[in-house]
Amino acid sequence: MGHIGKRIAKSREGIDRVKLYPVAEAVKLVKERATAKFDETIEIAMNLGVDPKHADQMVRGVVNLPNGTGRTVRVAVFARGAKADEAKAAGADVVGAEELVTTVQGGTIDFDRCIATPDMMPLVGRLGKVLGPRGLMPNPKVGTVTMDITAAVKASKGGAVEFRVEKAGIIQGSVGKVSFEEGKLLENIAAFVDAVAKAKPQGAKGTYIQRVAISSTMGPGVKVDPGTVMS
């Protein structure tokens, strides 16, 4: 086992690594142990009873956190003409068509979320190998391929968080910042878990939400009793 630093060891004090904490208590423990010199992000990790290798057990979606993520999100929009103008008016940071494709192909990706109008997808499809691994590929299932550019941009800026199950059946996402009031974090966590619960695939068998844990960027994970979130 590798050496555990003093800061990490101290942050783990008072946390039972086996116990499932009520979500309100877990949030308090995480906030108390977030001692970095920056405003740490609160992350949630959920172990699901699915095998994403099977198409009917894939879990993917988007959730609009009621209190936002607490971070500035740069949004890129692939659109032409009036829709490009609409994107700029809505507050998109990067807007373009062929020239934006060329920029991204050249390795410049200065955005956190990507939206496209349906007519742009044949063009954007060329960027699958670049945007896909980064989780940035526009997808109609999560509302990022749409004609309602204004709503999509505002949702992205206001707290929309995409989630997608990983190979081991784990979903991870940000649910706010350490500086958020506990009540706002609890609302965001509840919204995230509820969205994942509603995205339960038909092929899921047995217990769907198996484990939930939260942590801050630099802090230890705290296991959460799923029942206290679902209620």
C-alpha cells in the first residue's frame, strides 16, 4: 500500500469507511474536510446494477441542477445563419460551422459543452474521434442536437450536467461547489440521483442503484445511504 500523506490521513479522521451516512450528514462531513485553497467541486459517484456492454443496459442522460454547478461553462455551437446569430445572442462562447470544425480538428478545444443544429451533424460527425472521448459529442438524447439553440445554451450555462455510465457500471458527475449552502447541495444531489433513477434501462436486473458516494476535489469519499437520497 502506498504512503498516505498527513493531509489525507487527517481528512479521513472521523469518517467510517464502511458506514452508509444519511446524505445530509455526508454533505456536512465532505464540506468540513474540504480545506484546499480553492473552492473545491463536490462530486457524486454511483455504482449501478447494469452492464453497459449490453445496449439495453446503457444509462445516459442530462440533469438540470436546480442550483447550478458553480463553475463557468464555455459553450460551443455548430450552426449557420440565423441559428448562429441566435447562439451568439443566447451567450454561446464559440459559434461556427466549417471553420469551427477545422479549428477543433487542429486541436483547439476551448469549450466544455458542445451543441449543434441537426443540419450540422454530418459535418460535426467528422469530429467523433476528437469530441467523443472527451464526452463532448452532441447527442439528441441529451438535448445537444436541437433547433432550440437558445434553450440549449441557457441550460448548459445554467447547470445542465450530462451523465453516462462507464464500463464498470459507474456514473460520476459534479453537483456543486464546497462554498454552496448545504441545502443547495442536497437539492442538487437529489436532482442528480433522481435523473439517474429515471434513466433506468429496461435491461437492468436486480438492485439498480447499488452504491452512492460523494467527495470534494481533494477530500475523501463518504458513502451515502441511497435511501436517504431517494426519499
